[in-house]
Amino acid sequence: MRKGTICYVDQNGVHGIIKDENEQKIQFFLMDHQEEIRLNDKISFEIELTAKGLAATKIHVVSTIELTPQ
């Protein structure tokens, strides 16, 4: 299992990008996941070759950072 942080989620809720521990950016597709995934969540995941290319799969939220409005 790899670890990383959600660094981007598109406004349409279709896909996002994870930055892993090695600063590598990996795409993921939200429709493939059951858990709610939000920006800055710390996650664990695997990488698989999908029909859309390499993508993070089996994403599990490890911890969520609550952002408070200022």
C-alpha cells in the first residue's frame, strides 16, 4: 500500500489527483470509490493499470483535515 494526500478534486466530482510520499502525482476516479474523499485527506491506496491509464485504486481515508472558515 502506498500513502499520500489528496491534492486536487475537480468541481464535477469526476476525478482527482493524489500526491504520494515521493511527491509523485497520481490520478484517481471518484466513481470507483465508496468513501467520501476530500481535499487534503491523508489516504492509503494501490496503483493499477485501468482503461484510462495508471490510476490510484482501493483508496482508504486514513485521516481527514478539517478546514475551518476564517
